[in-house]
Amino acid sequence: EEQIKEVKKLSMAEVNARETSNRHGIIKKYDIIEQYTESIVNKFASVGRGIKVVTDCGNATAGVVAPQLYRDLGCEVVELFTEPDGTFPNHHPNPSDEKTLDVLKKTVVEEKADIGIAFDGDSDRIGIVDSKGNALTGDKLLLIYAQDIVEPLAKRGECPCVVSEVKCSQVLYDTINAMGGNAIMTKTGHGYIKSKMKEENAILAGEMSGHTFFKDRYYGFDDAIYAGCRIIEIIAKQKACNPDFKIEDMLKPFEGVCTSKEVRFRCPNEFKKSVLEDMEKEVVKNYNCCYGRFCYMLADGLILQCTACIYMTRSLELSDNIKKELINVRASQSPKELTGQLIKFLSKPYSQFCHYCHFVDMQYGLPCGEQLVMEDK
């Protein structure tokens, strides 16, 4: 945010200077796509030979570059919604909304493709569908990249840093640390991610939304088309050792782990701080009742790590909601039972300010009208 303000300051200074100057600017036209494509092909050569990819560009910017670039890398490419069209006639280009991936999932399975790659509107967020037609969450995708980058460096005695955000699974952090890396958690938001990445000199960073930042062999910014090249390269390397390899084979750390859908409660902005502070007091007062191992406050929420799960609650800066998530419920536990106990217990502070919180569905321990869906992570 401070850097954006500095850019504004410099820009306005230039504008004001021109008002008292007779200098004229220069306009140059430059085709950057050709140079970008050439640069990427030089990095990856024909790495995609023997790999089948389905691309879903969502009628947005990626269609200008991604399908042909992946062909240049040797991939067999099946295209979906490539032609740019700002009316988005097929679906909104938002790979973090799984509903937008329905056609991609179906096509990957029908075409027996290795992966499906989806992009957002300006091609800085990526979505991946595995060979079985399952969409990968951002933390799963980041773990795949981390395994490819961290393990070789750790074997050389290095301890590479990987940055992610509070919504990502504890499995991600634990696995990266076990590999010999240093996994660091920061606030949600790609601006915060980039700042922490620079501060920690991280080699890789990413968030649940699909923003992925490579400092390893790249420039440290979120380029989804480049991120697609890295996943193609990973598949190629693994297939060289095991022709039957599937990208989902790299997700064994997530086996037996479940996650809930996001639950939102309405809460006026002026009460959010009080609600979170009251929740922290409730947890500290009844620490043993909620199976706590530790509890700590975030800048915008609270995390409670339990024996079998991690519970997170966050306020949303742009809406009158407080967001609650229960992630990483182990399959050995009863997900609905444990979830119900936690949410009923921790909903007490909400009931003072938030609508619906005093209407509890006893089956799920959730406010009426909300439905908790446990999914394999």
C-alpha cells in the first residue's frame, strides 16, 4: 500500500512538472508477446512433449498467449474459451470459484488429459484440475511447487523460505518444514504476500486464491501462465521416472484430511474488533473445553489450533461479514461432531452482535440456513 502511494506521489509530481514544461513525450509500440514467449521457451525448451493439457482461458487475457505457448513447449493442448470476450459468455474467469471449472473438469476426464489449467481475467491467478477431474485448492498447488523446489535445495544444505497465508492448510506448513524448508504464514492478500516474500527473501509464495510467486528462476511476481509452465515441467520430470505418474500423486500429505466450506456471519464493521476480542477471551477462559493446543490473534482474526484441527475466524475488510473456517479435521475424528462442538462453543461471542448466531441447527451446530460440507482436502 505504501509503495502504491509512492508511485502516485511520483506520478503526480511528473504531471505537475509537465504543466510548466514544453517537453513532449514519446509513444512507442512494442509487441511484448513475442519476446515473452521466446523467453519462456528458452527456459523450458520442449519440456511438454508427451503431456496433454486442457486450457480454460475464460475468454480473458490468457487466451492470447497460453495455448500456443504450451504447444511451443511440446504439449498437446485442448482449448476451452480461448477467444477474448469481455462479456464472458461461458463463465466468469475466476478459477478459485469451483463452479467455473465444471467444463474444464469434464473435458480433462473425457480427453484423458494430464491436467487442466484455468486462468483468471488478467492471468495472475491459476487453477489446476488433476487427471481425475478434481480441482486443486491453492494450498495443494503450492505444496506441489514446494516439493519440486524445496527438496533439492534442502539436500544441498539450504533452508529455502516459502510464504503463504492464514487460510492455507497446516498440512502445507508442516510438510514444507519437514522437507527442510522454512514455511512462513502471513496475512491474506497478495500485497501482504509480496511484502513478506521480499522481507524473508523467500524463493516461493502463494495463496489459496491461486496467486503464485516464483523467485526461483523467475522474477518473484504472480504470472499464472508461467506457473502453468512449472506444473507442466513437474509432470514431465516425474513421468521421466514413472510413466504412470499423475499430479495427484504428489498430494499424499493431504490424504485423510478434510476441510469445511466457508461459513459467514453478518456483522457490522464497527463490532468486528469487539467480537474477535470476546472470542479470544472465551477461548482462553475455556481452553480445555475446545481441545486447545494454542490460540493466537491475527491482525484480522483468530486461529485456534486443536488436537485434531485448526479453527480460524477472520473479519472481511470489504463486507459486513465475519468469516469462520474449520480446516484440517483428521479423518480419525468425527468431522461433524467435532465441528459442531467447536462452532457452537465459539459462536457465543458472535451472538451478541451477529445475526443468525443464536439460531443453531443442532445437527450440524451451525446457524440455521448455513450448511457445513466436509470434503476430502
